Amino acid sequence: MGCRVSSCLKRGDSANNDSELTKPDNVGQVDTNRTIPVRSRVKSQIRQVVNGSLGPWKSMPNHLPPAPNRFLRHQETLPNLPVPPLQQTLQKYLQAIQPLVDENQFKATESIVQEFGRKGGSGEKLQEKLEHRAKKFENWLSDWWLDAAYLDFRTPVVVNVSPSVTFPRDEFRGHKGQVEHAAKLISGVLDYKIDIDNETLAVEKLGNHPLCMDQYYKILSSCRIPGIKSDLVENYARSWLPPQHIVVAKNNHFFKLSVYNSDGSPLTIDQLEEQLNTIVAAALKKDIGVGILTSDGRNNWAKASKILLKDSTNKHSIRTIQRSIFMVCLDEAVPAVTEEKWTTDMALRALHGGGSEINSANRWFDKTLQFVICPDGGVGLTYEHSPAEGPPIMALLDHVHKYCKDPPEQPKMPLLALARPMKLEFNVSSDVKRSIDTASENIDAVVRDVQMNCIKFADFGKNFPKSCKISPDAFIQVALQLAYMKMYHQTCATYESASLRRFRLGRTDTIRSCTNASKAFSEAMLNDNMNSTKKSELLREAIASHRKYTSDAIAGEAIDRHLLGLKLTAIEAKENVPEIFMDPTYETAMHYKLSTSQVPCKADLCMGFGPVVPNGYGVCYNPKEEYFLFSISAYNSSPETDAYKFGDQLSEALNDMKKVLQEADALSSKL
Ligand code: COA
């Protein structure tokens, strides 16, 4: 999703320079001199805490036998991320900004870019240094990106960073149904974990290209750790004692729930249900809600965490949450809404929990995966974004969704008493109480501000653009441009996530969907004097332009990460930041009023995330053959934006584009 790397990015301390505050108590156990098997040889800044054993194999009859080292073997076949040629990026940059600024500003920027790119100029020097870095690192970008896009960001992760996912409403109702569903869901995640642990996950492909699978191994047993200036993200899956527990949040209490039997087999659905009922019975009253602290700005939370960690009980509880495999939040009932508004309401509940008086304290927002299960059949997820992009998460959720619909027959377990889930206690001092009050006020303001609109556009789906030999993704992106033009009579900088996972440790680059061609098409659509044939030609040019940008981006030849790399090279070398990055045009180019992402999924799940600028939109979509699922977010505090109006414009734009193509086809067949 959208990039929050602002044009005036200043690097704080690297996440590796732990302050006392960020240093976790188990760091001392990392033995960097050991011969490290398997994963840690694939370097990554996400800290693999205590490399060592691969953990127990949880063999089940329906799973492939363990294939240790397959992950590493696959990773080693992947190419390194290239550094694109400087002149190519500068030329593409000029093309990208042309539809965003007026002629005078464009000319001024053109000369700044020429100066930057001249022979022997600062661009060439930075390029040389960057190419040198690329020779040293498996991925020259990934560590920088983790810091710049995530860990250095001081805003709350809620809404600003962490997306939500909404499942279709399930049939269960009430607290009994909630617990029964939670048991199935936990069992489904543990089932997927077998393939992660055994390294038997199918290698994902984009076209014919195998993709980097690194992120799959980081979505479980990971957690973000707050720090002043910069956070850390840690993964505990390969520790000497890999976590065997999850954490369940109920009524703002947290419980450690061991999810494996003594023989290493996962608890069955019945066993899980029994344990969850024990938790529910032990959490009848609301707790003060320490979890709300994780929803606050990162510096506030880091300061509060420092105070909390001075107490050994708190420290144990926090570490237990951080080291868990994942979290399950059994939420309290919320006021009912109409069926029409239900998906949007559920998306918001998953995104932020509804506020301090509702379920926002029933969370630990640092945890990579938190499943949210509500008594009204609502199931969702919120995920802390730093370890992974949406696609691996969606693959897991697809598995879980299918598993819950039709769970496999469970093995019979002997009737042995299970260890009681452990309540995680917190001692809350008056300082911490004050921080909780501040965090509560802050999250309530966020909750009031976020507007969400989940839409099922049912007039057609991917099938229509495909029948016109058009890429559905490009069709949707051009429709977003048209919708924006219809609403504002202007263009805006637009971000679409492009996968860089063809490359080892690849994350994303930006597809800049606002192009000269999309602008020409959108303007033509507002011109009543232009005929459908001409409009259709312009539409196909806009689509072709988007496709070209997309194929460049996934081949590592987009411009944004390269420009970021050049800028960070200057900063790391303590050189002046070149003028190209101080130019108002660069700021305009980075002010993404449309932050968008395709996150496909077999089931009808839709991801949602907040806008990345105060006057912008966050748009995520899951294109299906017969329909499109969209989530559109905006901020109520911006007088400019309205997620509902934008949704209407988008639906209209999609239909207008279909009409233009059909009319042009009809006319050409008459000739
Ligand atoms: N004619 C007919 N069919 C076409 C077509 C054409 N001209 N172009 C594409 N299609 C088909 C494809 O074959 C594909 O078919 P399928 O549905 O059977 O799989 C389908 O249309 C979708 O293709 P398209 O719409 O072009 O999208 P894509 O799958 O190539 O995805 C991106 C494009 C940019 C989304 C993808 O490359 C990407 O980078 N995804 C990752 C984004 C990400 O990480 N998001 C998460 C951020 S948190």
C-alpha cells in the first residue's frame, strides 16, 4: 500500500542501534559466531531472535514431509535487485511529474534534474556509491526500506500503517458461536504453520517468475518492538525455544494459551474450544486496558513501555505477547448496523477496534497478526505491516477461510487435563495510567476521523476487461484516475504497490498510475464533444502506459525506490541532500492523494487501509471474475475528501469506461 516515505525524510538512528529502551532482554542470547543453518544466511534486518533449531515438525497426514533447506535453496536462485541506470530514472521521473505540475514548474524541475544528472554531477557520484552498496548487499534496498517506510515512522501504526482484512460475515452468532469459530480459526492457522515450518509451502509466481518467499516465514511469531526514534521488528520462529503459544485478548485481558500438546501435535478444535471457554470465564470484567498503549504514537508508546518494563511482572507479560505465534481478539458486541453497512463497520472494527470504550484496548497493535472475532459473525484481521506485504497474509487467510468452512477430521486425543491458559498480569503505575488516558483520547480521535466505504461493484468484474484484451488491474487504475478527475477536475500523485518479490528479499516499488496518457483520457471523458472512438483510443493508450509502468516496476526498473536510494546514499554519506529532492515538485510527486493496492484473494476478503496524506484516499481492491471488492478510506477532518462520493465516482467511471469500449466496438463493427 501507500508509501509514507515523505519527501523530507530524515533518517533517525538505525533500528540496529538499539537504545537501552529498544534492546529486548533476549538479545544477549544471539550467538552471531555460530554456524547458522538455513534461514539466517538470507540476511534480513528483521531480527531472527536466537538462530538455531528449526523447531519441532508438526507432521500431519495431509501435509507433505518436511523439506528442510528448501526455502534457502529457492531463495538462492533469485536474482539481486538491480540499480536502474541513472539517466533512465531521471527521464522517467520527468515523464511521471509532467501530468502533476504546470508548465512553468515542469521547466524549473527539468533544469534541476538536468543539473543533478549532468556528467560528473552529484547524481553520478551518488549512483556510483549506490551501485557499490548493491554489490555488497543481497538487497540494497530492503534494510533501508524497513526503516524508512516502517520502523522510523513515529505515527501510530493503527490506520497509518496496519491494514485490516474483513471476512464475509459468518453464520455464527453470540459468544458460544464466537468461541467455536475462534477454535476453528486457530486450528486453521496452526495447520498452515505446518507448511511454513516444514518448508513445504508452494512457491508463489508472478507470471512465470518465482517469487521471494521470505515474507511467508515472517508473518507468524513476529512482533514490532517500540523504541525512541526507531522501532525494531523481531521474529522468534527460529529461536531455540520457538513459541508454542498464542495470546488471546478478551475484555482487555491477555491470556497465554499453549497450542501444542506434549507430543508436539497442535491442540484439536475441541481442545481449543475448551481452553477458550476457560479464558472467557476468567475475563468477565473489563480490564484497564494496557493494550491501548500500542495504538498510540510510537514515541509515546516507547516511553510508556520503558516504564512498564521496569516491573518484572509487566516485562514477563509483554515478552510473552511479543513472542507469541499470533493473537486472537475475542471482541465484545457492538451496536448492530444494517446489513448494507455491515462490511464497512466490520472493516473499521478490524482496523482500529472502534475506540477506547469499545474494543481498541482488546488489541496489541505491535503484533504482526491479530485475528478479530466478534459475536455477530464478524471475522477480521489487523496486521502490523513491517514484516510483510498483503499477498502472503491473504494466502494464509484464504487457507484459514477454507479450513473454517470445512475443518478436517480431528485426531482423537486422550482425555488429559490441559494446562490452564495463563492470565498475563500488569502492574499499572499512575504514570502508566496517565499514558493509557492519553492513548485512549488519541485513538478515539482517530476513530472519529476515519471514514471507510467498502463496496462490492457488481456490474462486472475482471471478465469484462479480459474480454477486451485489457489488463483488469490497469483498467481499475485508469478508472481511479477518471474518478478523481470527475470529482476534482485535476490529477493527483497516485501510488500503486508493485511487487519486487522477483528479487531476493524484495518488497515493493511504486507504480505511478497518473500518467500523461491517463490524464489525456480522463480529460477526454469530461469532454462531451469527443466521440467514443477517440475516447476508446485514449483509454487503450492509458492502459498501455499503465501496463508498461507495471512491467518496468516488477522488473525493478521503476523510479521511486531508486530515487530514495540516491537520497539515502547522500544522507548516509553526510552530504547535502541534492536539490532534486528539495524541489517543490518532488514534494507534489510524493504527496499521494491516491494510495492504492491490489490485494487479490480467492475468498471474498477485502483489505483496507488508511490514506497516507490528510487530504487523500486509501483504496484497496480484490478483483474477482464477476465483481470487484473495494475498500475506500478518507479522513472526516479533510473538507476535500469523501469516501462515499469517491466510491460513487469510481463506480460511474468503471461503467463509463465499459460503455466507451462497447460503443467504439459497435461503431468499428459497422464500418
Ligand atoms: N488480456 C486478457 N487478460 C489479461 C490481460 C490482457 N491484456 N492482461 C492481464 N490479463 C489477465 C491475467 O492473465 C490475469 O489472469 P488471471 O485472473 O487468470 O490470473 C488477470 O488478468 C490479472 O492480471 P492484471 O489485472 O494485469 O494484474 P496482475 O495480476 O498482473 O497484477 C499487480 C498487477 C501490479 C497488482 C502485480 O504485479 C503486483 O505487483 N502485485 C503485488 C501488489 C502488492 O504487493 N500489494 C500489496 C501491498 S500491501
